[in-house]
Amino acid sequence: MNQRPLADEIRPQTLDQVVGQTGILGSNGVLRRIIEGGTIPNMVFYGPSGTGKTTVANIIAKRTNKTLHRLNATTASIADIREVIADVDTLLAPNGVLLYLDEIQYFNKKQQQSLLEFMENGKITVIASTTENPYFCLFNAVLSRSTVFEFQPVEPKDIVPAVRRAFRILEQRSGQTLVLEDGVVEYLAQSCGGDVRKSINGVELLFSAGVRKEGNILITMEDARVLAQKSAMRYDKDGDSHYDILSALQKSIRGSDPNAALHYLARLLEAGDLVSACRRLMVIACEDVGLAYPQAVTIVKSCIDAANMLGLPEARIPLAEAAVLMATAPKSNSAICGIDAALTDVRQGNYGSIPAHLMDAHYQGSQKLGRGLTYVYPHDYPGHWYPQQYLPDRIKEQVYYEFGENKTEQAAKAYWSRIKGENGLSHPTDAPKKKHW
């Protein structure tokens, strides 16, 4: 006879038994108050697997006495939705229907739209769950009729009791004594990455692999480490975790925290995502270190080239050098601020004709058109500079670049202040009569 999966057997039956999620299910949590109030709106549960989304939906169905229908969007069709809707206002669903739609991000627009009419008139209550950001994967019409609740990964300390309970149940089932090496329970709780279901599945695997001897079953730390390898990783190159880790890496380096930089880089590399790590480090060199230490671009590029030549795992070494170098380097965003300001003007049409003296004069007849006639060649003057207008007339006073406060840019500022101040030229008639096209 097949027994129930352990994760299903220990599934909480009340809100008080749900581990974690104190922010929304705690004594004053807004979701808890909504559930206890009895009037359940259409909702979207957003969060990683194994954090209680399905469990809470089951509890809601029991508390409201609604008929619960469960569909998984990976396999369900519009016909399945119509079949659920057919139960509305029948003896099969005297108190209404609660439709729990798992992985709703896999429904296309037409499938999602098929829910709208019934969500609007209240004949069914929809609780949709997704592991992807609903503001990216759900259509606005569905979102506007729903309340989004985010479920967080469960902390290891909250998972420990569930792991202990799972071991006790297996011990009772088998009639044998479980002997757990020190640290096994805590290791399972830590290594599951906040996924309670994953930790319980780990308990079952360890129980199956345990050494049977004289009526005892020995569960070792060595087995726990083998079975839990990389299981704590939450990573999908097309999902939220991918962009969240990249964002955290860049913000840590921008914030000059080398320890956090190495941590997030390690998460990318452990997932095998060498390409994303290299690309983002190059972006950081240009965007965040910038002109405060312009050599960083060349150094980081060399580290990336070395990493791609070596491949993983050795690639971690030059990439770590790049991350630490940039985290501890001075920072400047003056270049990106400047180009973004210029792009804003261009996109808004805030520009004018290029000054005639800057136009191309390398063709016959250019002088008749007035091209380049008054251009002054700066290299003929002290400091290789001569005052002349470069921006179009309409925006000739526009300033896009502001010198950063770092040593490198301040040195450049001082240099040009001296050059431009010492030159003293203010009119093209002061220039030598040389022509440089």
C-alpha cells in the first residue's frame, strides 16, 4: 500500500502551524486578518516553491467551506476552467468555488482573460500562485482584480521543527530507532534554501539511504552533505533570482562592500552563470567606477578574458580579483550621468544644427557652403586648447558632464582650469592663420 508523501502528511492544517511568513500571517498580518474576516478576495500568491502558498490556499478553502478546485497552469486548458465554472451555483458547490491556479505564469493572455468575467462577478474566488514576479508575467486586467501577497523563503530556524517532526513520523512508520548524527537536522534546514518541501524530501531521502543495523537506522552528516549539494541554490537564468543576484552584485560593488560583492559573485558562479557574471562586472567598471579609476575598465576586461579562457572553476579567481578591485576602488558615475542627460535631450528633440565651423570640409565646394571656414585647430595653441563653440546654438550653454569629487577627475578639472585660464584667448582673430580640415 502506498503511503502519503511525507511533505503532504505534515502539511499544516491551521495558520498557526504555517512556518515563516510572519509578515503576512503573523498575529497582526494583513493576510491573516483577511482570512479570519471570512471575505476572501481574488489573490495572487508570489514567492519561491515550498514557502506555504498551496498550504495557505487549502486552509482558506476549509475555513470558507468553498469547494476547492486545483489546476496547474502547465497542463490546464480553457476547457478545464470551464469545467470548474460549471460547478458554480450547483449542489456541487453550495458555498461557491475557490479555484487555486498554480504556476499561473504559464497561462497565455487568452487563458488568463477567460478568468476575468467570473473574477469580476464574484462567482468564483481565484487564488493564483507564481514563482515569478506577477508584475512581469500577469496581465494588468488580472492584476487589477487581485491582491498580491509575497511569500518569503523560510528561515532555517523555522524549518528545524518541521524537519524534526518529519524524522519522528518516519521513525513511527518504520518501527525502528533513528540515530541522527549531530547537526543533521540543522544542516537540512539550512541547505534547503528556504524551501520547506525540499527539506522534507531530504528527510525522506536520508531515511531511505540510512544505514540499517540492529534495529537502528543511522543518518550521517556525510550523507546529508551529499544529498543536499547545491539544493540551497535558487536560480533561474530567466527568472527573478537571476536579476536579483545581478542587481545585488552591482549595488554591493557600487556600495564598496567587497564581502557582499564576493558573496553574490559566488552565487552566480555556483549556478554556472559565467556569462552574466562577466557582463555585469564589465558594466560596473564603466558605470560605477568610471572616471574615478578609468584603468579599471582595462583591468576588468583582462580578468574577464582570463576567466573565459580558463573556464569554471578556475574562472572564479580573476573574476574575484575584478570584483574586489572595483569594490575597493573610488567611484564615479559622472560619465553615465553625462551621457544619459545628453540622450534625454536628443530623444526629446532638444538639439540644433551643428555649427558650420565643425562640419565636414573634406570635399570640393565645402568652402562655398561655409563649412569649416572659421574652425580653429586647438593643437596650435598652448595646452592644445582654444575657445570656440562646439554645441549647437540652441543648447550652447548646456552642461552634461560634471567633474566628480574623486582625485582623478579633480586633477583633470584643475588641469583644464589652469589651461583655459592661462590661455586667455577669447576670439578667433587671435588665432594663427592656419587651416586644418
